[in-house]
Amino acid sequence: MPNITHSDLVDAVQQALANATVEDGNARTVNELTEALGVPHKTVWTMLKQLITDEVVECVKVRRFNITGQSQKVPGYRIKQNVV
């Protein structure tokens, strides 16, 4: 991710999370972030790793439905409360 600043990363994740609701845990999964940002999974993982290291983003469990329609908890990512 050449020439992308820390601020760019935060802005991109904040934009992707803009429509997250309380029911979503105010968070998005990696697949949801990939789709929202229009970038490959590897890019999202790299961005999240940096933002988690910088204590900007946190990982929480969110409920999503799997391919068989069963609800399960999966990792979701959101901006930490004290950062916003």
C-alpha cells in the first residue's frame, strides 16, 4: 500500500463503517470491508493489522448468518470509541 498515510487508512475504514448499525455491533467483517472499500482481502488485512497495532481499531464478535442460514459470532472490526 504505497503512499497511503495513517489518516488515509482511518478515513477508509470510517467510511466503510459509516452504515454499520448497533445491530451490526457497529462493526464490519473483513468480507464486508473488502466489498465496501473495493480492495482485495490482503489489503484489508494489512490495513486492519496496522490500525489495530496503532490502537485505532478493535476486533469484536458480531452475529452474522452463515451459508446454511445459522447465526454465528464472527470477528468484526470497528473504530475504538476513544478515537472517534
